Amino acid sequence: MKKKTLVLILVAVLVVAIGLYYVFETKSVLAPKKDVLVWGTLTDIETLNPILSEASAETIMMNGIFSTLIKVNGDLEFEPDLLEELPEISEDGLEYTFKLRKGVKFHDGVELTAEDVEFLYEMKMAPGNIVPSRSMWEKIDKFEIIDDYNFKITLKELDVTWLESWAYSECMIPPKHILEKEFIANGNALTKGGDFSRNPVGSGPYKFAEWKSNEYVKLEKFDGYYRKGLPKIKTIVYKIVPDTNAMLAQFKSGEIDIYNGAQANQYKELLAMKESGQKIEVHKYPAFIYMHADFNMRNPIFADKRVRQALCYAFPKEQFMETVLDGVGSWADTSIAPSSWAHKPDLKRYDYDVEKAKQLLDEAGWKSGADGVRVKDGKKLAFSISTNSGNKIREKFNEICKQEWDSIGCQVTIQNYEAATLFGDILDNVKFDIIVFGWISGFDPDCKTLFHSGQIVDPATGATGQNYVAYNNPRMDELLDAGLKEPDLEKRKEIYYEIQDILAEDVPYLFVYFYNEIAAVPANLGNFKPNPTQATNSWNMFEWEWK
């Protein structure tokens, strides 16, 4: 799984517009329907700089602006993008030789070369840049430019998952001739508030046109795109609709064009729309996305795994899935999806068991106080749980958690935030007790950036990674490292089986469910091809066309 990209899972949406014309409300501009596609998104974004980004909502937009060396298509196969062909890999798996396409232009007309790829590597490793993870980049021993279109990368050690990362937003290629100036002028550092973050230039099928905070982001067709004759849709608008119920309403009314990432409990309603004669297609498919509640182990309450286990036992997961999700989802006890070859089916389960939860809290020394709240060493069992406001499923999850956990002697406070704040200040600076969101990954089971002690985030020292919960288990570290170096599939499976056993015992997260991703699109939108990985469903937006 490469860097797990934050899904956060910020629901994106598109919808069927009425007639041949639509009015984009914010701009009050009448435009031919065939020229425009409107994608609804639940939240505003922080950045459009791929060096700093880790949110799926940003990836959905950046797939239009930037290009990658390779792509992972909807069939989970690699295919070249900026490359002439897939890279040549040495027999020992350490050397990768790449050949770029000639004549690929950035949106300002400057040609993309091997220097731009090397610059991406340099920016990911620059100490002043607060990047989501340096895991894949730290493995590079040597980057050799052969000429403008050919380069070779030599790894320090074998990593059988390394190539996949080049297909995702982490490896979108920025223009050195523009971004290097900002990097130097800002004291050898890039920030999400920098000019490039809000005015990006890439080599993708669409040029950045406008970003109006909390309203929309607009992209326009790039006539110099290297795939001749593409894209065919002139304008893409990402309209911000900060509530999932409002998203569905706008899909029904035709104010947005495609509903991507619809809520599980909206699936039947979308099907009913199609069955009633509306000209839409509704896709439902297993995705590499899971919802989770993360325990911040810097908090002494959650340092004891018995407390974490107790809270898992005290959550009615099966009931939640049936009632809140309307049965659309798969039980989760691990980070590895049921559709993966590495998924272990017989893991320790945390079925709803209130008495077991109370017993574990008793064993951990948390005794009931006079007011019913448990106390240990004079400290109450009090903590907060947070998610992004407007996501109704996550908000309902928090409400159920509070109700159930309060009933066993906890004192739970719900503190939800606007998404940009939750996934910015709160998550990045680990200002949470329990945080609820979703991860989306690649199709490989690697989860090192999430659970390796070397990936623990520390705002005080600038240490980056995606181990926001400060989970530390030496055996887990050994296994995560070994899983990247083992080429034999059966031996890798054994490694990831043990990793999942440890996760099920230690529960750094309360794993909730794996998504069945839902996307509803207009029946006349051609070449919309769902992708279950972190490439997201906009991975091939250059091919979309109105039929």
C-alpha cells in the first residue's frame, strides 16, 4: 500500500444537470452542458501541491492538473503515463531505468524532462518540507540523469512494492523551473499556503483556472496535452457542498453531475432513482478504503491496550453496519481489504460484548466513581472523539460511541471539526484523543507508513509519517520491514497474516468497516471507469466525454 492517502474519506459528488444548459451558481455563467462537468466535493481543500498533499479530495482534482510516470488502471494493472513504456527493472530488483515521453509540456509550454522528476525527489527529501511521508524516497540510493528523457534510480534495499507509488498523487511531477524559485525564496521550504499550492502548474489534461475558497475549484482543458485530441470536456468544476445529505439533494436536482463516493446508506435511494427512469448509472464495488477510529497513544488512557480492546468490544459494529450503513460495507478487523490476496479471514473479532468491555476496564484499574464515571489514580476516564462535520455516517458513529462508552463508565465528548481543520491542524499536530476518518490505499498490503515506529509523527521535531497514533511494537517493525523485501508471494502472505494478528490484538485503531464504494454518474458520460485504489475515480478523466 504505499503512503496511505488520507481519504479522510472526503466524499466527492457529481450530478445530472437539467437539459442542455446549466447555471453554475457561484459564477452565474450560462454554459453549454456538453462543455462542463460539475463534481461535488464535501470539503474545501488545503493544497494543490502534490509534494505536500495527502487528501483524496485533492487527488481527485490533481489528477486533472498533473501527470505521473505510470498509472494503475481499474483492473489493477500498471500502464505508462509520462513514460514511453514501463520501467526496466534489474534482476536484483534494485535498479529501475525510466524513459520519458518526448514533447510533454507543462501548462506554461516548458517541456517536462528528467530534471523535473529528480526535483520531485529532492523536494520530498528536503528537511524544510513537511511532506506526508518520506518512506519511498528514503529508499533511493542514487538518482542518475542519463539525458533529458532517460534516468535511472538505484534503491538501497529491495522493496517489492516500490513501483506502485509512482502511480499516485505522491509522485505527480511538478515543474522545477517554477517551484524551485518558491522553495528558495521561502527559506528552502514549501508550505500549503504557498503560491504554487493555490496556483498549480502541471502537465495534465486540465489547467488550473480558479479556486474560490469554500465554493469551488475550476479547471480548463489544456490544448497542449500530450495525448492528442484529449480531453474532450472543456471545463471541470469541483463544487463544495459541505453536507452529505445536501450532496444527494443536489445530485437529484441536477446541480452537480456525478455523485462519487456516495454514503453507504444512500445506495438504495440511488438505485431507486435509476429504476424510476432517471438516466444514471450506479456503480458499487469493493474498495481499498476503510473507516477507523484511531487511539492517540500519547494519551496515557490509551497506552494500555486493555482500554483500547474494551472500547472495541463496547461498540456494536454489526448493528452499526446494518442500520447506519444499510448493509453496504464489509466488517473490518484489519487494514487489509477482504479483496486482497493478503487478507487473513480468521482474525480475532471484537463482537459486541459489554460485559467483556467492563471486565477489561476493571483489570486495567479503572473503577467506577460515585458519578458512574470510572477513575484511576484520581483521573477520570474522560476523552474526546472527533471527525469531520458534515459526514453523516461518521457523525452517527461518534454519537453511538458516546452512548455506548458512557454506559460502561467513560466520559466521552464529541468534538467535530470542519474537514480542513480536522485533517490539517488537528491531525497534523496530533491534537486528538480519538479521531475518526478513512484511509485509502493501493492494492499492495504494505502498511508501514501507518504502523511502523519510524513513521511516528512528531510536530515538535518535524518527524513525518502517517503513524499519527504513536503506535510502537518492535515485532511489528520487523515484519513491516520484511514484507517489503520478500519477493515470494506465499512468504509475504505469512508475514502479513502475522501483521494482522498483531493489529487485532493491539488495536491501535478500532477498525470499523471496508467501503463498498458507490459512484452514480450520468448515463451519457463516456469512459467513467471506477478505480478502487488511491488513484481515485478521476484517474482517467482525460478520457471522459459526453455522449
